[in-house]
Amino acid sequence: MKGTLVGVIVSMICLSLIVSQADFSKAIAASEEIAASSSLTATAEEGDVYTGTIVTMNGRMRSTGFTLKLSGFTSDDDFNRYLTTLIEGNQDDVLKQIRGNNLGYVAATGQTGQQILVARKTTLPDGKIRIGVAFERWMRFGEVRNGYRSEDYPFGILEMIVDDKGKGDGTFIAAGAVDMKRDKKTGQYRLELENFGTFPSKVMGVMRRS
């Protein structure tokens, strides 16, 4: 089912798109507009560490702790380059392009830490900070061995909104895929995140530790 996480979608885009030549320039322009809509820095506060709890609402409620360490943010130039790759190809192509990135790591209790591949930071009108990161998600052996449909959802996406003290909450997508859709009424392209689960998980009790 599809979930809407505008902040995360702006922070990290993995889309597959097939367009006509006439539409291609419009898609490029749309991607540049989306990138420009985020007011952010290209580098992180070196070594920022956040902790919090992920609460999963799909089925029986479960919770797990996580640690997020940031060492950098994705620049606008790189972000636009990834968008171009996604427009011309698909999310597998962009995954190949960003797989070597290392902007920090995210680690959940009982899971191996994953390298952050894309990270974006936005200052909101109320002064709070939105941080969105994407990484190649934890994938169970059975998914790969049996070729489950969940393989088509390769990204984990974490969004946090924090105040000036680094406290806040957010949303977590354990398995996500992103596509670009053209609005039939306006003709504008919009980015959509498809969540493999029924609902995104909640991120609670976020605190900056450094």
C-alpha cells in the first residue's frame, strides 16, 4: 500500500520512470524544482548521533531501539544527479550509483548497521529540522532465496523532525520503493513512496547524543 512521506520523498528519491521525449524535459525540470525546495547544507555536523525507538503498528505492536550517526549530507548537485539517473532508468540503477556512499550509519537493536546512502536536511518554517536518510534495507535470507515480492522494495527510509535541542519524532519505512507519477489535472510530476507494509512505523523519543 502507498504511504505519503513528503519530507522523506524530498530527502531521498528512488524512482523508475518511462517518459516520452516531450515529457523528459518536464521531468528534469520537476526534479530540479524538488531539489531546490529543500534548504539544507551539503555537510553534516560531523559525528551527530541520534537515538530513538521504532514502533511498528503492523500486526502486533513491536518496538526496537535505533542509533543514527551522520557524517555528511547529500549535496544538491548529487541529488539532481541521482534524480536524472532515476528518470532515465529505475531504482536499481540509482542503487548501483549510490551504493558506495557512506554518510554515516543506522543500526537497529539486533541488526547489523547499514551505511547511509542518501541524507537530506531541511529547515522547516517553524524552525524545526527535518532529517531524512535512506539506506539499503535489511533483507532476510528467505526473501533473496525465494524471490519474494518484497525484493522490489530495497530501501529503508528514516525521517526525523527535531527541535533545536535535537529532540523529536518521525516515521520509518522498513521496505520502500519510490516512483514518479504525473498528475493528470496539473501535468506536474510528483514523487510517490510505496510502502511494502500496511502502515509506516512511528519513530518516537528521538534525542541527539552529540
